Amino acid sequence: MMRRRRNPPLRRAGFTMLESLVVLSLVALLAGMSSQLLRPPSAHMRLEAATRGFCAMLRATRSRAIATNGETAVVVDLFAKTYASPVGGVGKLPADAQITLDIANTQRVSERSGAITFFPDGGSTGGDMILQTPEARATISVNWLTGEARCALG
């Protein structure tokens, strides 16, 4: 006699509650992250990032002048709103910022650009720069005697 095989028990189609909760939490996580990525950064945050980048460039340029025992300069272009140094290349300042550069007359490259030069002893030609947007203001000061760069947001 032949035995008949039993049919396996039928499973119900669908998802478990746990699977549904996992999918819903992933969708919520992605939606939260995408809203942050799609929103442009605020003017205050852009100014803060640009200020930190410029100060880092000043400090690196000073270190290079000391390490190579030679003069090294950071050149600021007021109309293009950029700065350049042999240490880190070209950086950008916020396009909507008003820039005031107060440096020695000997450091004026042209009426639209100027430089802050660092010397092998750590000193510099010094100078002050103010970046101002409608929402925020940043002040960058380079001490002529020590070459120390101070950056303040306010």
C-alpha cells in the first residue's frame, strides 16, 4: 500500500508585526536624515565654517614659515572672496559676506587684495579681518609680534 504524503500546513501570507516595525523605523530614520541633507545650511553656519577654515589656514601658514625658515603669506582677494596659501591652496569665503581687511600698506597687493605674511621667527605683518553677513559677524585678528591668529564669532 502506498502512503500518501501529508500536505504541509499552510502559512498565511503577509508580514509579522516585528518586520513592519523595523521597516517603519527605517523609513522614519531616512526621512529625518533627508530633511537635514536637503535644507541648505544657515548663513551663520556658513560664516562659522569659513572663519574656522581661514583661521586654520593662517595657523598652518605660520607653522610652515617656522618649519621652512622662510616667509610664507596668505593672500586674500576681497572681490573674488577667496584666500590662498602655499600650504592649503585656495579657500572660499561666503559670497554674501562683507569683508573688511585692515593690514599694513606694504601688504596691499592691489586695491582688491592683500596679504598677511608670516616670518621664520613666528611673527607676522599682522592684520585684522571682519566678515559680516546679515545674521552674523566674525572677527579674525593676527598678532604682528607672535603671529597668533584669533578668531571670534559674534
